[in-house]
Amino acid sequence: MKKILLSSIFAVLMTVLFSNQIFAADTVKEAKIKTSAFSWMCKNKIESAVKDFDGVKSADLNLEEKVLTVKFDETKIDVEKISQKIKDLGYTAEYIKEKPADNKAGDKNSGEKNLMSN
């Protein structure tokens, strides 16, 4: 009887935990922030400070590109707060907005079709 009860409780807990992970994944965003960081010390300082925020899942600064990639729960924190923290540390912080994919080939083809039909 105890085994059945424990198994049932375990199953319910796993269901709740699993559903929370599914819903939480919907609120996780990724942002890229250009910084003025130039050394491993800068990298460690920025990553540590950003990771201290509640809601930040990961922070990785690419020193070669000077770009910080942050994964965060948008219900708990936003890019502006993360950028401000980097600025408070003495670095620049410019949010890099994703650009839509270029569709030059599609534009060229549609232009050729229009020229042919004239």
C-alpha cells in the first residue's frame, strides 16, 4: 500500500515539475548585447553580475566579438535591466536586435517574373 501511495505521489510531482518546465520554456528569451569588454577579467565580472539576476538562465560573453549572449525568463527580468547592470559596471551595453532573414533571391526572382510578364 505504501509503495502505491509513494508511486502516486511521485507521479503527480513529476507531472507538475514537467509541466512547469514546458510553460517556463515559453518565457525564456535570448538576447545579444554588444559590450566594451576586452579581457577575461571583464568577461568574468560581467557574466557573474548578470547571472546574479533572478531569471537569468545563462550568460556567456564572447570576447572576440565583445557580445554577451544572455538567456533569461522574460517574466522576471528584461534586456534593459541587464544592459543597465553592464553599464553600471563601467562598460557599454548595446542590445543587438535580430534582423529578419534576407530574401534577396526571392526578390530577384519575383522581379524577373514581373519583367517577363510586361
